[in-house]
Amino acid sequence: MSELMFVRPVSVRSLPEGTQPVVSLKGVTKRFGKVLANESITMDVYPGRIKALLGENGAGKSTMMSMLAGRYCPDEGHIEVDGKPVRFTSSKDAIAAGIGMVYQHFMLVDCMTVAENVLLGQEGTFFINPREMKKRVGELAEAYGLDIDPAARISDLSMGERQLVEILKLLYRESRILIFDEPTAVLTPEETNKLFEALWRMTEQGKSIIFISHKLEEVIALADEIAILRRGRLEGELDPSAITSKSELASRMVGKEVILEVNRKTVEISEPVLEIRHLTGLGLTDINFRVRKGEIVAVVGVAGNGQKALVEAVTGLCKPPANTVFIMQQPWRKFFAESTWNRSMCYIPEDRLGLATLRNQNMVDNLLLTTRKGFSNGPWLNKKRAEKDTLKLIKKFDIRPGKIHALAWQLSGGNLQKAVLARELYREPRFIVAEQPTQGLDVSATEEVWNRLLDARDISGILLVTGDLNEALQLADYIAVMYRGRILGMLPTSEEATSGKIGPLMAGVTD
Amino acid sequence: MPLTIIKRDEPWKWGALVIFLGALLFCLAVSAALLAGQGKDALHGLYVLWLGSFGNLWALEGALLKAIPLFLCSLGVAVAFRMQIWNIGAEGQFALGAIGATWMSLLFPDLPRLILLPLMFMMAFLLGGIWAFIPAFLKLKLRVNEIISTLMLNYIAILLLDFLVFGVWKDPASFGFPMTPEFTQGAIIPTIGDSRVHWGLLFCLIVGVGLWAFMRFTRLGFELQASGEGARVAKYAKIRYGMLVMFVMFLSGGLAGWAGCVETSAILNRLQPSLMVGYGYTAIVVAWLARLEPLNIAFASFLLAALRVGVENMQLELQIPAAFGVIMEGIILLTVLAGQFFLLYKLERKHSS
């Protein structure tokens, strides 16, 4: 478990009698064509409280928040601000009403300073005084206890600090309701704790927070109330203090009991499928480790500490120095010159739509992308057989919609990942590189991916690159922690102490 | 009632056809307005255009003749576009194909047709292909943008053609006109029966079907289309992207070269500067209108060829500037491109609360 050091100041904050909601959704319904994204949702948001919004992928969280942020109009029902019905026709209206959103992908100008970004589009006059700008933003940051230098350039900031800038932007526009879309996805555990403290302080000054997350432990630790969305409907609102276990919360989210801890049976470990010896270069420093058949080695670390370079060097997207990388006991160059389409290495990349699939092609063509040599007959391609096998895989992996003519971009994130996994496992790999295999997936899809990867150990060794510590702890035999291009520790998950050691190593603390 | 733009859940099934017809209508409307602006009778003008394009057998034959080189050039352009390689140089590759064919016909004037014609086609494909290969090579080795280099090579190709017909290949009996001697019978593609249409039409059919089958049924064709998603995806799928870029450009140039060969051999029967009427550029319009599909390309090239013939007729009958045809082509392309927005989005009335 990723350990949260954040301890809430008061375990439960009770809502004072007679508090009026600052924003309410009243029977809001939204359709996209035939799809019912939100169905008569009624929900209140109170000042000074943190409301967590929990739900699977496609449960309708984003649609709901987009209506609050003014990007969509509800088909039925309405939104009330301070008890008065409002109609947002654009995000400007929502901002004017005091509703602001921090998106997953930050919208900041990298080459400008913090103060400039905060004031961008808000200058008021044509001429602006840089000193005055800095002062105003500095005072604002101080008022909310956000630790950031208004003169710093965005490009020099960490992800956590950039997020603070996004928050400052909203505070400067005097937003009263701040919506966060999976804010912790890009943060280290320490940064997450800092964010939580900042959120808490903001609520003490009367701001309302809506917090969208997949991570159950965060939601339990932070929220004053938890709203659960399931298939577009509000499943219920809970008091976090009444929750006894994470699996209970998870089961309410997906509607069936989900075991978030998978059963990892031991598999016989044999010959190495990946060996890295003294790899220096590409931003990496002296990397040494190996992955053997039957085991999973997880590489964890804050994004941008060399995981990308490591993956590219191993999978052939980048060329490593000679005699550093050995795949299936062959030097890198020889392996890639001679590798076959099956019983070899396969790569499940983080970028499913941009790298792993052809976004405008159907499922058959997407199956053929890496398996085409298995369907070749001289120069010809046996598409009939490919169609048959695609259909089989769609059934076996329950990929929806179950049509072979569906285009890659029409699939949801979870189904697309299942399709990639189905294709790559079809190749009977001996060595798998899986990069963030469950990022953005809901609990049931995550569970399925995990089980597929664990099953794959019978025939292959797996290098798992992940930002999700729980995933690493659940699946891996060893966890390598990366920091600034180095591997700071190789920790066996069989040891109890491992989970506690990861956090400090990710931050570069080795003592 | 105000309208909002909404993303479609599924692509519009008949959208492409509707948009194309809409664009055609819009283009005709603008043309009519332009005619009226010139003080001509707009309806009569459009009638003359119709007559000139489809009104009689002579017009239809003319359209078909012009459609042949357009089709071949356009196939070439489309193959490269499929892979997102922007070959704007069909015009130059067309010229090189004509040069290659002429070279063979001047070198071996007395060979029988069954040997000479294949020789001419081969050389046309080779030279056209090499002309397109240069930008591919530059793109891969020096990262030169192929849009710029293919476009520049067009001018060089035309100057090369001029150099040849004004110089070494000039017919001594041409009274100083820049043209080569007329081809021998063996170097001329014969016409089909009594019509004006030549056997190049059949050649087009074979090439079109061949290319369609290549893209659809072969591994190389699949790899080519897959690479259209970008070099990174190609690398992920272990496709040899560099090799494919060179191959596809060679193929693309070769097809344009064939167009040049057919045009010189069957229509002009010699090489002369009037060969270059911009088929290579119109081919880009055709390829986009047809959304890069071979069958659609056949229709689109016939349509644009008919438009050209029709406008020529209008020019004669109504004393209209030659630029009129170019204007119409441009309007159609722009409208279709703009209209493609509606394949992904639709307009809906805003619900009032």
C-alpha cells in the first residue's frame, strides 16, 4: 500500500445545521446520442467541504464535472448556484459563477513565470507591472499556504508545483468551487501529502472541493463525503468514517465484490530473458538488473526519472550503447536483427492510442499490426484468418463493442488496453515489457489485466514499469526504484519492510 | 434558434457522398454568380458547361482522355498520401516519365511496338520513380521536408524538359518550334476501334485494380497503411519505415511517370512543352476529393477532367478567361475539405430551457 503520511486534522467534520449548499445539481441528465452518460443526478456541494467523486471509467464523472464547468449543457434538470438556477453556455459562465477546474493535463505556458501564468488573460489593463504581479500572486499563495515562488519559471517546476500554479489560477479568479480531476496521478507520495494539506487549508477558508479519483485510500483519507457514480447514476453518498474497508468501498463502486489484492501463486523461475549490464547513457546511469522467466520485476519512480529511456532502450525505440542490454540472452543488436514475431519480446506501451494501435483502423488491422508475419503467406496477407482470430480474441478477452469493425479510437480506455493485451499475448511472448498497464482503468479491468500478466509468467518474464505502487507490490517479485536515471534499490516484495522503503527512495533519500 | 456543434458518436455513413455533392452544388452556384458578375447569362453558361462536359460523345471522349493521366498521377499521389508522405511533385515526375518514354522512342525508333512500348513504360516508371526517390532520400538522410523538395523538383523537371526540346532533341524540321520529331508508329499507343480513346484506358484499369489489391491483400500494403499513423507506430510494430518511405515514393513517382508516358505517346506523339498542363497538381485535388480510395479516384478524375473539358468549351463559346476552370477546381476542393468537418461533427439545435 502506498502509505499516506497525511493525517486529517479532524477525523470527521460535521456539517453545521442549516448550511446552504453552494452548488446543487437537480435531476441532471445528459445523453450522447444513445448513450446515457448521466441520469437524473441530484447532488449538493457545501462550502468548506471536500467531496470525493468515485466511479469506474465511463461511470459519468467527467460528463458531470464538464457540466459543472460549463462545457456541456444538461439535457434535463438544472444546476443551482447559491440556490438560484443557472445556465452555463460556456466555461466563462462557470468561472464567473465561481466554479473552476484543474484538469489532468496542465494548461500552463512553460516559458513564463508562475505570476505571469496566473495573471494570463486576467491582466485587466494593457500595461502590467511585473513587480506588482509578483506581489499579488505571492500574497495569494501565502494566504492559502501554498509554498511557491511567483518568479519561478514553469519549466523549472515539478509536477506538484505546476499543480499549485493551476490552483493559484483558480484562486485568483476567486473560484469558490474547485474541481480536481485525478490530481494525484502525476504526484509523488510527498507531493500528494502536500496537496492534501493545501486542499484542507482551502476548505478551512470556505472553498468547496470536488475531488475525482480512482484511488480508494486517498478518497478515504481526504474526503468529508464520498459520492459514488455507477453507470451514470449516483449510487449513493457515504460518510468516510462509516467505511470499514477498502474492498467495501470498491464493491459499492463496481457493484460486485472486487478483491483488490490478487492471488499470486509462485511460478518456477528459470533463465533470464532480460539482462542489463552497466547501462550508462540516454540519461541513465549504471543500470544493472535482470528479469528471469517466471518473475515480474517492477520499475517504479516518479515520472521523468529515466523510466522512459529505459523502456525505449529495451524495446528498440532507442539504441543503447553496445553490450549493455541483452534480451533472451542475445546482445541487443543481434536480438532485434533476428527477432521473430512470436515467442519473442512484446511491448505494452503506456500510449495505447498513439503507439500501440492504429487509431483509425479496425480491430483486425490492429491485430495485424504486430502479428502480421504470422498471417503472411509469401507477400500476401491472410485477412480471413486474421478476422477469425480477432473474433476469438474479442470473445476470450470480452472486448467491447464486440465487433471486429470497431475502430481503435472508438474503444474505451479499458477495452483498448484489453485489445492490446490480447494481441500481445497472442504472440506467446517470452519477455513482456508492460508500461503503466492499468493507468486510467477501472477496478475490474485492472484486476483482469493483473491476472493476465500473472498468468503470462508461465511462459515469460515481465518488466513492469508503473507509477502505481500498489500494482508493483501486488504483482512484482522485485521492485526497482528509479531516481534521476539510477536504480536506487532493488527490493524483494517478499520482505515486509519493502513497502515502507519505496517512498523515500522515490524521493532520492537513501540514507 | 441557436445551433451548437456536437461531435458525432459514429462517422456519418453517407457523409462523404453528401459532402461531395454539396460541394459540387456550391461550386456551381458560385460559378453562376461569377458568370452573372461578368454580365453573362448564368444559367446558359452552366448549360454550356454541361454540354461541353457530358453533352455528346465527343465531349465524353475528351473527358475520358484527360481523365487517364489524371487518374495515374492521382493514384501515385494517393499512395504516398496514404503513408502521410506529402508528394506534391507529381507534375515533375510526370515530366520525367515523358522524358524517359521519349528517350526510348528516339533511341530505338524502329523497334516493333510490342517491344518499344514496354521499354518506354519501363523507362518512364524508372525516371519518374527516381525523381520522387530524391526527396525521399533527402527526407530520410537530411530531414528535408518533402513538401518543399518535391515542389522544387517540379520546376527543375520542367526546365530539364525545356532544355531537351529546345536543344538536343529538337526536331530539325520543326521550323524552330521546341518539339522532338514525331514518334514512329511503334512508339504510339493505338486508339480503341474508331473512337478517340486509346488503350491507355485499359492500362489504367489494370494499374488501378493492381494497386487496390496490393494495398488490401499484401503485407507490404498493410505495412504501408499502418505507417501512415506515423514513424513511431511503425517503429513500434517493427516496420522498416525508412525503406517504406523510399519504396512508396518510388512507386508514387513511377505512377506519375506512366501518366507522362501515356500522354506523350498517345496524345501528343512527341515531346513538347505544351505537355505540361498541370495534371500533377490537379491530381492532388483528385486524390483528396477521393479520400485516397482507388475507385473514388477513378470517378473524381473523370469528373475533374470533364470539368476541364467543359470549361474549355465555355471559354470558346462565352469568351470566359481560362482561369475560370482553376477557380472552379479550387472551390470544389476547399468546400470538400471544409465539409469534411461534418463527418466528425454535426449541428444541432440548442435545447432551450
